[in-house]
Amino acid sequence: MNKKFGIGTRSVQSGYYPESGDPRVVPIVQSTSYKYDTFEEVGDVAAAKTPGYLYTRIGNPTVAALEKKYVELEGGVEAIATASGQSAVVYSIINIANSGDSIIASSKLYGGTYNLFNTILPKLGIKVYFVDPGASKEEILSAAKENTKLIYGETIGNPGLDVLDFDKFSYIAKKLNIPFIVDNTIATPYLTNPFEYGVNIVVHSTTKYSDGHAVSLGGIIIDGGNFNWSNGKFPDYTTPTGPTGLIFVDEFKEKAFSGKLRVNLVEEFGAAPAPFNAFLTNLGLETLHLRMERHCSNALSLAKYLSKHPKVEWVRYPYLELDKEYDRAKKYLKGGASGILTFGVKGGIEAAKKVGKSLKVASIVVNLGDVRTYVIHPASTTHIALTEEQQRAAGVTPELIRVSVGIEDIEDIIADFEQALDKI
């Protein structure tokens, strides 16, 4: 689809282009395998000489439609869907870094990602150096080692709500000659396109705003096709591998990252999405632009209301004019700062618990990014595996309540928080 089309048109139309007489809506191909007439045909597909599908762990028509839609929404050259957002994050890292390597990561990360980086990757021999995303270029550069292979951040930190300084991180990545990976889950392609700011690889938990209805787990990795894997730092991409002596940069050229990922990790690790989940995610994406507009406007209205409430100590939402991230949010985010806000109630954690228990429209749910309004206490739930020091580094304080603002009528959402706050 022509990239000049708006995000709404691409959300609805892209990824699947039926021929005359084909189903208009992406069909669900709920099959593990595919029939061929000759061994030669199978061999040609396996050798990528002709297009086709062999086994749904490696590829599936319904999943492929979702992958193509993400290429058209985010840009880049290729996308690979995974079974969950966490598997997308893991794949994106280990497709680049090996045992004995290190990476640099923002400290303001989702708790599951921080725990993955802090406890699991080191067991695989990959050292992670966490940096405050607000630190200077020089400070972040000082974390780099000879074996540093990538730099990682989130467009909008969860739940710290720091907006990533793309220009600074992109400068550092280019200075170190390493790829820049960004998790764009909370911002979505509706609010920003990281490839426009020097990012090389984008990941999403499609479970959140992409699906938008809390019905299907999934993840996606989008290859920007804009990194030079032949710069001497990544021998896995430039030396022969496997029984055929495949050289990824020669075989896949600008798609070297995604080619290596599909040949090695997708095929061997197998964290593939179910076709039905891919179908549901694609269906959700068709209304992404409508939902995100409402999520953003509702979140800003609720943030403004809470910022004036006498029982609220503080409120964080990047599009609030007094928020410390406001200028950066206006620079990188188009028209809003997504549907997540955080606040602290006067009276600390006990008062916060009472608010959570008293809400009627909003419910206590660990997930975020779907049509309903949710609240959670990250310090005791999503970030419970972190020490208090690590929690604070991630932007989590003991009294913090995270609100995933849904698309209900804003008057009802505000009234719900008002009656809950009245009880403390």
C-alpha cells in the first residue's frame, strides 16, 4: 500500500490484498502443514527459491498478513510475529548478542523486561548495563564495552512514563556502530514511527494496544533494514553458517536481521503465534487509529482531573503541560501520549489500596492497553521481582498507581475515580 496513505487507511486496508473472488477479510488458515505434489516443490520452498509455506511454526498465511500489515504501519523491510511480546524481546536480543557479549538498556523498562535483562540474559552469558535514559550522552557512552552489541529502550517507559530521547540514543548507537532497538508497544505506530528517528529494530507486545481487546497474546519484531551488519562487529551475519554455508548479509541483504531471525530462531525456538491469535490481532489493528485517539484524549482528561484533586499527591502523564516529559512528548509523539497515566494518592499505599478496591468502572488487572480501564499497583505486582532500588530506577515508587485508561465515556471514568477518592 502507498505509504502516503494515512495511518487510519493503512490500519484498515494494509497487509492483505485479495484477488478477484478471494475472501475480503483475512482468512484464518488454522493448519499446521501444507500439501505439495512433488518433493521438488517442497525443496524449492524450503530453499526459498519459490514462495510458499511448509509448517506453521515457520510461516502461515494468516500470520503473514499480520506481519505485512506491521511493515506498512511501522515501515521497515520485514516483520516477524511471535507468540508473545516477551518472546519478541528475547528474539531481538539473541539474534544479535551471543554469550560473552554485552548490551546497554534503559533502566526505565517494563518489569518483565527488566527482570529478563537482569536475571535471565546474564545466565546466557549476556551482560546488561542499565543506564538512566535521562543521563548525558557521555555517561551512557561510558557504559559501552568492546563487546557491546546493541542499545535498547522503550518509547514510553512502563510505568515510569519517560519518553525516550530518540535523538540522543540514536547518536549513541551510531557512535558505537551498534543497532538501536525500541519497544514501541505503548506508543504504537499511531503516535510515533521510531524508524524516522534512527531506530533499527522495533518490537511490540501486540497483546496490548494492537489487539486492543485483551483476547490474544502476541508479539512482533520489525526489521528497519537500515543497519550495516557488515561493519565487522557481527561475524554471525558475514561468515558461512550451517551445512549450506549460508551468509546472511549476502542471502538476505537489507533483510539480513529478519532473515537470520527466521532461519535460526523462529525455526529452532518455535515461539510462533497461533493463526487465530494473528487473525484477532489483525482485526484489532483495523481500529487502532480510532481507539488510540480515544485512549489519548481520555487519559489526558483524567490526568487533568486528578492533578487538581485535593487527595492526589502527584500525577504523571507526558502530555500534561507541567509534566517533565511534556516537551519531549510533543517532539516525538503525534497528538497524544497513549492511554497510560500514573498517580500517587495522599496517604500512601494504604490509601491507594482503598482507591483500587472502591473503583467500579475501572478494574484491577495486570494487563494494559485494551478498551477497558484498568488500575494496578506495580510495586507489588508487575515489578515485584525487583528490589526497591531497582523499582525506583524503573520509575516505580511504593505509592504509585498505574491507570490504563480505556475508551469508555470519560465522564463515567472521572466519576468512578471521584467516588473512589471520596472514600479515603
